[in-house]
Amino acid sequence: MKCTIKTVQTKRQMNDFVELPKKIYKGNSRYVPDLERDVRGWFDPKHNPGLQHCDVVQFVAYSEEEPVGRIVGIINHKANQIWKGNCVRFGWIEFVDDTDVSSALLKAVEDWGRSKGMDSIQGPLGISDFDKEGMLIEDFDQMGTAITIYNPPYYPEHMTLHGYSKEVDWVQVKVEVPAEVPERFARVQKLVGDLYGLKVKKLSYDEIVKGGYGRKIFHLLNAAYKQLFGYTPHTDEEADAFVEEYIKMLDLRMLPMVEDCEGNLIACSITMPNLSRALQKSGGRLFPFGWYHLLRALKWQHEDEVELLLIAVHPEWQALGVNALLFADLIPIFNEKGFHLAETGPMLEDNMKVLSQWKALSPTFCKRRRCFSKEI
């Protein structure tokens, strides 16, 4: 298929960029759409402070004026400085099953990155490390989630054909929520709590938004994740933007914090009801009725599955069983709310510290995702 690559510059081109997934995933019952307002916000400096340290360009592929693909090129200067590289990222990639289209999209980012002095390319990655990352390479028959990429099976096949290879893989975990806190967690919870004087704290909205606790959470995330592949610390401004955008969606009972005897935040977990079907019903739009489906899933009649968005433990407290306090707090709440299944966000396949914490819950590993790379 002959195609033309255009840089997104007009309102119409932006609309084509945002709406293309509707064409790619029409009739696909596993795909979970992003909210269109979120997609637009990711590329708006007024809404995304992360753009301050990134160069970003959006491309759309057209065949006879019909959009057939899209991609974003990202140069994260902060990440390149921290990880001592000259890497351009690609993200938000979607394309019809035609190798000419996927090749043209990737080449557009490669050429743009090379013109900026970059010598390698990686992706799918985001502007922020909390954007969706990693191309699905297994379990295409399983439902996607609100925080992860879903893509057709032909996507990774195209990447291999275009000379891309594995950089890292992420996996997810599914577990059945036990009816009671496992004895192992209960024992470690008491031991660690008594030995170190740790306690679980639940926050109010005022504490998070006005009291600065939102920033404390991101300081913890920066410390806990700084050694993970490609991670770039978030600024206080980015933390404030995340909190303002998403805090009202969360049930604060499902956000346990662990503090030491001096009141220092040393661990946290962020969880929420599964929003996959609500987002499907919304069609990616809040109005006129998308807000109702999301609010219903969050507040009134949620699915029986919960998403474990993240768990973070300060490096000085890792491997000491602190996560047992988080699990021991969450399991009774999950049962009270009727959650029977839990699914984690993506975790690096070689991060054994994190993966091993699920052993007591008889985990099922699923949904492998890959970051591809190539020298340019």
C-alpha cells in the first residue's frame, strides 16, 4: 500500500490521530480504548508538564487521504542524560496490516531522531514512564486493561520484519483474591509492624491535594523505581498534574500507605476497579454517556476484578516484608467490595524482587509485552 506520512499540524490531522484506533480495532472485543480527552491532553503542554523535557512529533500515515497508521516520536532529554544514551522513542503506534505502512511510520521516527543526533530507537515507550509501554506479544485473546497497550498479533511480526529486536519484556500477574489474609502475610505483617513500628495509613483528599502527600508518593515512586529500565524521575509539577487528573477517580480506602515510626512514607499501593468494559462502553468519550459508564464502574456497580496499578517500597525497606502490610490491608477490602480476581500492571520479567512477592497467591503470569530496539 502506498502511503504518505504527514506531521500532525492541523485540527483535522489531530482528529485522525485520535480516531484511528476505531478503525484498527473495529469488532475487536479485547481492545480497551483510551479516553479521547486523555490522548489530546498527553500532547498539550498545558496539561502535560512532562513535555517540558521532551521533543515530541506526531505522524499520521495516509493512503488516498484515508488514515491508515499513526506513530509518535519522542526524545526524552532527561532520560537520555540519566541513562547516558542518544535514544529516540516511538509510542502510540497503530497501523493496518500492511508492511509498507508500518515501515513508513517507523522510518519517519528514525529519520527524525537521526536528524536530532540520536543513534538508536526504542519503543513502544511514552513521554512519561506512567504512560502505556510495551507491545503485546502474547495472550491476544485476553481482555486489555485501562493502563496497558493492546494490539493485534501482526504488530510484533512487523517489528521483526523491520529489523527490530527485543530490548526488555514485561509480564503481568493474575491472582484469585483469597477469602482471608494468607497466614504468611499475617505473620510477616505482625513481625515487621512490631519490629520496626510500621503502620498503615489511609489518606484524605485534602492530605493528598492540599497537604502535599501526592508529592510524597511520587518521591517514593522515584526512589523505588529509579533502577528500572528507562525510568525518569517525575518532577513535583508532574506529580501535581497526575494527582489533579486522577485522584477523584480513586477510592482512597484502596490506597494504603505504609509509614515508619517517624512518619516517613516507605511503601504504597494504588489499586482501582477494572475499567475495561466501562471504557469499551464509553467508546473513548466522556460525553454524552461515557462518564456514566465510568462512574458506575468506579462507584456503584463495578466488575469483580481489581487492577493493582502499582506497588512501591523504598529501597531501604525492600526485601524486609513491608509489602505484607499492603496485602494484609487490601485483601479484606477486596472481599468486602466483591473483587474475586486481581491483575497487576506490567512488571519487568527479570525483576525477581517484585515477581516473587506474588508466590503466596498462586499467580498466573500472562500478557507479555516487549520494548523493541534498533540502531539507526
